[in-house]
Amino acid sequence: MEQETRKALNDLARHRMICRLLADIRIDLEICELEGWDKMEYIQTLQKEIGGMGNADRITERSAGAGS
């Protein structure tokens, strides 16, 4: 498979994953609203987690704790 084709398929897969994640986040925000929970706290938590993904030590630490 050519490089361009692989890149296009990967871009499509990423787009689909982002759509799924956003749909899940929207549902979580609706639940926050229904339950009277702080939506901004939830969003800030997501931002913190996403922002920390570039830290290789943190990823390793998270992966190690995932099975616990």
C-alpha cells in the first residue's frame, strides 16, 4: 500500500475516533447537566488528561495502572 493511501486511511480512522469521543463527551455533559454536576470541572479534567499525554512517563504510568 502506498504511503499516501496509508495516510488517508489513518486520517479517516482518526476522524472516526474523534467523532466517537466527542459523542461520548456530549453524553457525559448531558449527564452532568441532568445530575447538576459541574460540567466545567469535567471538561478541565479531560483537558488536563489530554494535555498530559505528551509526557512519556505519564503514559507508561497510566498503562501500568490500567490493569490494577
